[in-house]
Amino acid sequence: MKNFRLSLPERLKQGVQFITPLFGAISNPPAQETLMEQLATLTTGYTPEPEQELQEASYYDYPVLKPPFWRWEIIWYFFFGGLAAGCYVIASIAALFGTKEDRVVARTGYYLSLLALLPCPPLLIKDLGRPERFLNMLRIFKVKSPMSMGVWGLLTFSLFSAITAVIQAARDGLLGRWWGAKALAALPQRLLAIPGTGFGVFLGGYTGVLLTATSVPLWNRSKVLGGIFITSAISTSAALISLVLRITRAPAHTLHKLEHLEWTAMLVEIVGLLVFLRGTGRAARPLVGGGPQEHGNTFWRFMFGGGLVLPWLLQTRSILRRKPERRSGTGLLISLLVLVGGYFLRRTMIEAGRTSSKDARTTLWNARR
């Protein structure tokens, strides 16, 4: 009964003293590692230590690098460029080493390569801001400049892709029966495909090499980014060709070969990404971490998990069943997942690189290697 005789201020004081510990327990729950953080630590081999990192030297935490100004145009340029290169390479392999049934792969691949290539120059020019800047890049030829070599590689590959697709169109009767179409159909398409394939491989991987040549810690810490982009170009292109051939009801045996190629490319890409994350270590946090400015949520869900591991497991199950004629629904789903994963690989890599360039301490840590 004594508590009821307390004044109102004293009662409020007791209430505050009772609620404060409870509020502290609610607002500061026991630290629990999320699955995303566990994956980030496991793949990179790095556990964040904020107190130790704060002791590292920096100039008032001001960024050492200027963040890259690449926007959505470069993301789509990387994506369509990879599809154009991969489709051409797969089509050339089918044309040079495939059977008669595989000619449909060559035909479809050459057409898709040219279609995927068409948006690339406009996207690159829009990113540069003015068309004359693109023309100025053609005035010089620097072997040691990934940007210069990339522009010339894109231009040369575009020439081979266009000629090969036109020859294919002439052979398919899409250009009519006049003497010009017959002359184009008589050109040695396979002979042209050999150097074209070399430029296709170059185009598929140079985008990763271009990122590696920068000073951004996420991009230049490991040297396998070019190989990852090549394997991603092959896997996404195989998925695109397979998607089109399933819709047009191509032979099951041909689809089975594409499935094996796609399965192998995805496996190599998974291994390459794990090697990249382990080699990048601390600098890979913006890509795989779960912090406010980090992109691990998108990377693990839409790229690595939903766009790579899941379709690889589904593809493994389909191959083991050995019934390609009954797998159209699953095959379409796999192709779509792989294409989405290929897009998010480039998107998260670009966006996480922008975040990485703003981390002054990691930049200086990377420069000390």
C-alpha cells in the first residue's frame, strides 16, 4: 500500500527505471549471423572487424577514388555484348563440328548474335554522351588500353557477325533468288567463322578485363573476372538459343547437346565466382555483404542462387533423367533463370564496384598488396 501513496513524479521515475532495462533488451537483441553474412564470410574468407578497421590510416574517410559513372547503359551493353559473343561462338562450334541436326543451332546462333549486337553501339554511345566521342575512340589504337581494344574488338566482331548472318540469311532463302543472294550464299561461312569466333571470345571477356584494369578494389583484386564473363556469356547464350529452339520444337538430341554445354558453362562459372570471391576477400564485401550499402541480397538471391546454382541443379536433374523430349517446361524455366542470372551478374558487379570505390580504407588496404 505504500507505493500507492507515492507522488506522481515518483511513480513516473519508478516506471522509467523498470522500463529502461526491458527497452534495452528489446533494442539490443543477441547478435545472430544471418545466412547472407555466413555465406559472405565463407566465400570470401573475411570476417569484418570494425574496431580494427577504424584504426587503419585514412584521410578523414574521404574516398580515394572517384566512383565510376557507369549507369544502366553499360549494364545492358555488357549483357547484350556477352549474348552476341556467346551466340556466335556456340553457332560456330555447331557449324564446324556439329552434325546435320546441329545446323539449326548454327543458324539460330548467328541470327541471335546479330540481334543481340544491334543495341550495343547505341548503348555505348549514349553512355559516352555524344556520338563524336565514340568516333574519337576510333582515331587511336592502343594495345595496352582495354577501352581502345574493346571498341576495336566490338567493331571487328560486328563486321564478322553481320557478314556471317547475311550469308546464313542468303542460304535460308530470306534474301530471294537473285544473283546477289546466290553469290552471298556461296561465300565460305565456316572459314569466316574461325576468326569471328576469336573476336567473339575477346568481346565476351574484355568487359571483365576492362573492370580489372581499373583501381576499384572489388574489380582489380582478382584477375579471373574476364574468365567469369566469358563463361557467363556461354551459359546465357546457350540458354537463349535453347529457349528459342524449344519454342520452335528443335530435335531433342540437339537440345540435349545444348543442355550439356550450358551445364558445363554454369559449373565453370560457379567455380570461377568462388575463386573470385576468395581471391578478392575483404574487397568483395560490397558485392556479397548484407550491409545497407552492400548488394549481397541481390547477388545471392537473383544471381548466384536463383540465376546460377538453382538452374544448374535443375539441369543436372534433367540430364540424369535422359528424357529430353519431356523436359520442355523445365528447360524453358532453366533458360529464363540463367538469363536473369547473367543480367544480375553484370548489374551487381557494376553497382557493387561503385560502392567499393567509396570505401577509403579498403582502397588503401588494397593498394598495399
